[in-house]
Amino acid sequence: MSGLDDLPSLARVIANHGLAAKKSLGQNFLLDLNLTEKIARQAGDLRDCDVLEIGPGPGGLTRGLLSQGARRVLAVEKDARCLPALAEIAALSDGRLQVVQGDALDIDAASMLTPPVRIIANLPYNVGTELLVRWLDPGVWPPFWQSLTLMFQREVAERIVAQPGGKAYGRLAILSQWRTTPRIVMTLPPEAFTPAPKVHSAVVHFTRLDEPRFPADPKVLQRVVAMAFNQRRKMLRAALKGAAPDIEDRLRSVGIPPTERAEQVSLEGFCALARALEN
């Protein structure tokens, strides 16, 4: 990809185009092209895949995705200031980069992509969790994407992979682990970014499951999990008293002591409880 190699450094791109990161857009630019290539590699073989990238900014990760052989990259960028820099990359991409200006929360990216699709992004901090929830709960499963490789604040990443028994374990862990296998594949210090955030970051790779790990109705499961963790300090018999008048009997029927608290219940246990309440 010699054409891309001839592009100026990301620091120079930012200076040339006046791309000071905006806090209001959750921007923190990753300027080390070795790191952006490493992130791209965490997603696996991209040669036969379309890639959706959210918030490419000056295009560091975009370059990595293209150099790793992505069949096509659809980059969705809200900040119009970044478009000229991305256009410079597109001009050298042999038609493999399409840039769309807009808010990722409003754009139907799936209709612009051809399977198999991988989503790879250094997500803006202010919309990262909302986008993840949308991708994990699309209404119809399996979704349009095959895997997710996403950067979050490290605290969010730890909540995604958390196991029962700790404070990090909650709704995000259950939603993520029910339909995917998530694992932290990289951690990055604040000084890797411009401007440096106050927190460490981590890249999480999610491998999609064709079927949920345990059977459960999505709406019932989400309702039960929300009720349980909204009052996580309470015993389940109190936190879930609004779910069914005989909640203690239903908890016991699936092997969960009514005196347990939400953080002590496994994903399998919540799915079993959802089935008991559905019936």
C-alpha cells in the first residue's frame, strides 16, 4: 500500500487541517500508526470483509484497516473538519474507502455494507456504550456484523468482560456475554492519545455467537436484569418483587436463593430466571 505510505504523519495532518480534538465530540486521537495497525490486526483477516469504522477522525485507524487489506471501509464521521484529511486517504485507497458524514446513531450503515462485516473503531467516549448496546441488541439475531473490535475507557472494557461476584459485573457484562464472546486484547495508556484522556483505554474484541449462549426471551431477560441491578444492594426477593407475585418460588425453581444479590447470579442463572418468568 505504497500510496498510503506516502501520506504525511498524523501529527502533520492534524496541524495542516486544524484538527484540534473537540471534547464535545468525545475525540481523543491515536497518532501512533504502529498502534493503529496493531488494533486493525486484532480484528483478524480483513481481506474478504467490509469494515464499518465510527469516528475515524484524521484517519489513523482507517490507514491501518486499509493496509491490513480490508475489502472496503465505510467510515462514518460526524466532524466535517476531518473530511478533507479522510479524502486524502480515500484518493489513495483504490476505491476501498467510502466516507459518510453524519451521526453514527442516525445512519443505517448496515444497508451500505456487504457481508461479511466487521465493526472496528476507536469509539468516541460519549457514544461508545450506546452504540455497543445497539449492536448487541438489534432486534433480530444474528446481526449484520460478524465481530466487533472496539476501544473503550478501560473501566467500561472491564465491565464488559466482568464475571459474577465483583462490582464491575452488571447489565453490560450480561448483554455482551449472552450473544458474544468478548475479550480485552489491548490496553493503552493515556499518553498514547492526543489530547491525553484522564483514564486508560482498552480494546475489546467481540466474537458473535450465531445463537445466544443460553435460551431466553430478550425483552424478559433485559427487564429482569435491569430490575435486579437497579437495586443491586438488595436481595433478589426484594429487587424483583415487581416481576412476579411468587418471585421467591420462581427463584428457587431455577436454583437461585432468594437472598442472593444480582452480582452473585451468573448469566446462565439470569437466563433460567427469564425463562421461568416468561412461562
